[in-house]
Amino acid sequence: MTRVLWREGWIKPLLTETLPSENCSVCKKEFNDLDFVTSCEFCDIGIIHDSCAKEHVISDHLKELEEKIEKHKEKRLHYFQ
Ligand SMILES: [Zn+2]
Ligand SMILES: [Zn+2]
């Protein structure tokens, strides 16, 4: 069954029939209609629930996340100097 998924910043909703899997790669649950989904910016995990993404990033990419935050801080400092 095709379900419609939403991803922030997307113009078009995503249809599950266009995905390689109808299950979230983090929680392994099937997507429901109008679930908010996203993908990981640090790896190719695929489409995952918006709510699962935070958990995934914190457990798998804490180091990358911290580096990214540091970079942002530097940028801000330069901007205001
Ligand atoms: Zn999930
Ligand atoms: Zn990831």
C-alpha cells in the first residue's frame, strides 16, 4: 500500500512506493500515512522518521554533530567580529 510521507523542506510529499523500503531504518517500523520523515546527513541510512533521526544522530554521530556545532560557532564569531 502506498503511503504519503512528509519531509520538511520538500515541495512534494514522498510516496512509499518510490522508496527501497517501507520501514524506518532506525525503529524498523513501517511508515504510516503522513509520517514526518527525514534522512541522515552523516550516513546513508535512508529514509527515517523525523523523531527517530535525533536518536540516531545522538547514538551514531555524536562526534560529527559536535564538530558541526563547533563549525557553526566559529562562523558566527567571524560574522560578528
Ligand atoms: Zn522510526
Ligand atoms: Zn546516520
